[in-house]
Amino acid sequence: MLELDDLCTIAWEEETGSIIYIDQTLLPGRCEQMRCTTVEDLARAIRRLEIRGAPALGIAGAMGVALAAARSTERSLDRFLADVGRAADLLRGTRPTAVNLAWGVDRVIRKIAVAASVDEAKTVAAAEAKAVADEDELVCRRLGAFGEGLLPDDCTVLTHCNAGALACRCWGTALGVIRSAVAAGKNVRVIACETRPLNQGSRLTCWELLRDGIDVTLIPDSSAAYLMRKGRVDLVIVGADRITRDAVFNKVGTYMHAVTARHHGIPFYVAAPLSTFDLSRVEDEIVVEERDRSELACSGDRQLAPDGVNVLNYAFDATPLDLVDAIVTEIGVLRPPYAESFRLAGRREGSRP
């Protein structure tokens, strides 16, 4: 079995021109590497949540374009670009709410669009995909360094879903903040919500933190409010799949934690890279992914709901920004009023070389 420290979540294998990734559906029982050799395989892995987490999806999108480029047999540049463009469209459509996937796809597409030849485009695609992955690790570590200052020296943190190393190349966003705080010598205890119906909290977050030696306690999603009322939670920190001008989209259940935290006077923080920001849009313009009824109506081979019952299985919800006390990014901690914070963040990001 692979240890998390031995392998990043997703990587480009130069020798074979393929994608290596940890199949997250097998955790926590098994940690195994898989290989994608076609874009269709990658799209299936994304739909099945073998690869998941906003930053990891951005990397997968970038590598998916590189994979399509490497596998294309077209020698005409125009036909080659059209071939890769069809693959890009397939990848973008797999998870419509998570903005990083399209961001990663489009970043590589823009690079190869100005290539002078097919061979140059293939080389550029692989190099850009690798750059996206390398930058993700740097971004997460910067984000964690900024965010650890929000955590008291001794605290209990509640988190939802998995925004850790498995959701990125390594280190993580929300869990990256926690890791950075622990590395700074702080005494941090984590309460991980199970995150029904696919249990990313119990399967993935607990697996990561246990291997890091970080104190973690698993709870049912429905007990979070009670623990806040009992004074057992000092702050909440979650990741994000898309941040618009007025809301944070994250794993469904996030909104109820934000509402409850505000009621009990508990800080509610979001940790996300700038690649997750979609500031040209507002909440009502975003398509929220609905997943198959079987995820809710069944548990493995066991039936949990009667045949014929209606099932509504949203993958994400939206938390209004007025419930968010701060957003941790790789360029600093953004605070209300967010219209001004977003404007300054955009200016700062645009000034980078």
C-alpha cells in the first residue's frame, strides 16, 4: 500500500505520456495507483470521483489536454487542434460546478493554440500540464502559511468533505492550513464530518490526518450543530469548488455549517486558490451538479431506499459570502467587504510576472 508521502495525488508520467493517480474510491481500505492512457478513461475517472477535489481537477484537466495531444495521430495542425478541442469539451462537461477543471483545460488549450507545429504543441501541452501541477503544490503551501495565523495556539477545527492532499497535488487547502498550523507548533484537533452520501470526510480526510498523526475525530454530519452549541468547536474551515462574486460553492452541507457557525458566533473560513475564483459570475448563473440516485438510495449492494422514491442528490451547495469571515488564498487572507477584497486580489494577481 502506498503512503501519501510517497506519491502525489496525480502526476504526469513522461516516459509513457500517461496520467498516474490515486483512485480515491478505494480509500481508506486500499491506496493504489491507476493509469489513464485515454481521455475517455480520464473522464470516467473524474465522473466516478476516482479523481476529485477542485485543485486536483484543475491538474487533471490540464493533464487531460496533454494526454489528448500525446495520443492524437493528426499531423495537420488544424486537425490536431480540432481533435484536442473535442477532448477538451468532453473533460469540461464531466463536473460542471467545479471551476478548476475547465480552468486547467483552458490554460493548456490557450498554450497550444499558438504552437507552430503539431510536435511543438505536444511538447508545450505536456510542459504546461506539469507546470500546473508544480504550481499547485507551491500555491497550497503559500495558502497554508497565510491561513495558519487564523488558528489559535490551541483549538478544535471542524471541516467538511476533503480539502486535503487528496484534493490537490499534495498538502491541501483547508487541511493545508491545518497542516501548516501543526507544523508551526500549534495544538490542533480536527472534527471531520462524514460528508454523506459518499463519505469523503470519513474515508479521505480521516485517512490523511491519521497518517499525519493529527488528532481527528469523525462525527455524523447531523451532529455538527450540537457540538457547536456545546462549545466543542472553535472554528470551521472548508475548501471550495467555485467562488463567485456572491457565494462559495462547496460540497453540499457546507451552507448549513456556515449558518450554524454564524448563529453560535464561531468563525467560518474558506481556503481556496485563486484558480477557484469565478468573479465574472454570481450564484444564480452556476449549474449545480446533481448526481445519480444510487449514491443516496444504496450503500454498495445494500438498498437504503425503496424503489420508486424520488431522490434529489445535489453534489454542492452555495454559501452566501456574508456568512464567510475570511477566504484564505495564496496571496493572503481576504476579508469583507469582499467586493473590495476581490478587486485588490485581482490587481495583485495581475501584477505577477
